[in-house]
Amino acid sequence: MTGTFKANNPVNTFLLLIYGVLLKLPMFLHPVKPVAQQTDGFLYRQLLLNLDPVSSKLPAIYPILAFFLLFIQAITFNQLANGQKLMQKPNYLIGMSYLLITSLFKEWNMLSAPLIVSAMLVWVWARMSSLNQAKSPMGSLFNIGIVIGISTFFYPPSMAFAALIIFGLVVIRPFRLAEWIISLLGIVTPYYFLLSYVFLTDKWKGYKLKGFSISLPKFYDNAWALAAIIIVLAITSIGLLFIRKNFLRQLVQTRKSWNLVFLYFIVALFVPFINATHSFEYWILCSIPLSAFAGAAFFYPQVKWFPRLLHWLMVAFVIAFTYFVKK
């Protein structure tokens, strides 16, 4: 499969869909109804309330929506990565890696608030990467701020990704105070409208916004989860070695885009530490940058058997974990 997805063939979009369905078939066979956690935002809670009547007749609505988000993120981030020339040739390996990595953990195949936020952050990364070419950077920064602000209505700890704007501006553009201010205004704007609505509807009394709680996150709960983490760390390390080896050969804009991927990863690693609920599903925010690192591990090796072996070992683990291991 690595040889197939290494080519930039439009047919690979359909093949990636089939690939994803086969990998994630158990999520459709055994639908799991998501439960709102303590730190989930009001928009996510409202979404679950709206889906509850539908789920009584169609239990598969949750995995269908989850798969839709996963597949759209895989295709979208893959296209954006190709547009930013993260690798020497356009390919579908990053999309393949995203679907493969998210299949390693059952919590990453559920319709969770972080999964929804992850889809929004793909858009944020794309806009940050293209700021140098933007005709109106102020407008782009304001829109980026708004999207991050709205994302906190689904998952409040995602406010940490405001740091991605700050660090991204340092990496991408020369310092301009006006751009920093307009980004902050964009983040605040959704809260302005929310609090205005609360005030005008006389719901001000007793209304509370979700906060943050610093705690040690949950890393794994069994030997299989630990094995999956080791696999992800191994392929990430391999990918980073190849990225570092080819980094200086790339265009300046491409190097800046890779720096944004690294910043994205660092912020995503930090988010579960400001989360009051201990659940592995919140680590899915790391999956987008991880797929870029894994994609490099499949793309760069000159020995053809190595990425193929690596891929099929991961697929074998997914099959063993999802089909044969009792939950």
C-alpha cells in the first residue's frame, strides 16, 4: 500500500476511503455512544443532545460521523501538506498515515470533542502556513482567531492553540503589533457574542464558562495501548530522522511550514495536561502532526521493503487489537 499511496494519483482518494473503512470496520460493527466529559464544551454537549433521538433508531450515526471527520481530515491535511511541499513529491502517504495511526487507539475512533476540534485546527494550520502569500494577512489572522475561539466551545482546553498563532507569527512573519492584536480580537469575538446572548436572554445569573485544570493525563490503560504508543513513538522517530536529514534541502517556505507542524505537535502534547478529565481520547490532537512524521517515514527510505514492512506490521497490530482482543 505504501507504493500505491506514494503516487499522486486522484484514484488514491477512493482507495484511501476503502483503506479507511477496512481499518475502522469494527467501529461500525460495534457502535459506541459518546458521553460528554467534564471539560467538554457546551456546543459538543448540544450536538450529543441533538443526535440522541437519531441514535435510538440509527446507533451507527456516531461512528459514521466520526469516520467522516477522520477521512475528511486525512484528505484535507494530505492536500495541504502537498500544497506546502512538505515532501519532495506530492503523495497520499500522510492521509494513509493519519487513518492508520488513529486506528491504533479505539478512543481516537469516537465522535469526541477533540476530534471535532482537530478538524478545525487543520484549517488553522493551513491558514498559518499560507500567511506569507495572503493578500490580507490581517483578515486571515482575525479568522484564525475566531476559529480557535469557537473551538473552545467544543473543547475549552483547545484555547492553548492560541499559542500556535503567537509562535507561528514569530516563525512566519516579522513582528507587527497590529497583527498580534487582531489575532487576539478574533479569539475574543466568539466570547463577546456568547456573553451578549447570555445577557440578552437573561441567563447571566449563575452562568459559568468552562475552565482549566492542571493534572497528569492518562497515557495508557493496558499493555496493548502501551504497545501502540511505542509503535507511534518508533515511527515518529524514524520520520523525524528523515525530515532532519532533508530539512536544509527544502525551500524556506517549506521549512517554515514544517516548523509550524512541530509547534502544532508541541502545543497538542501540552493540552491534555490542562484537562480535568483523564481520557486518552484527548491525545487525538497529536494525530495530525504525527501523521506528517509517519508520512516521512514511509516516503523517504530508499530500501522499498522497509516502509512496506513497517506499514504491514502496523496494520497487523490494528487487526489483532480491534478484531481479536477482548475489550
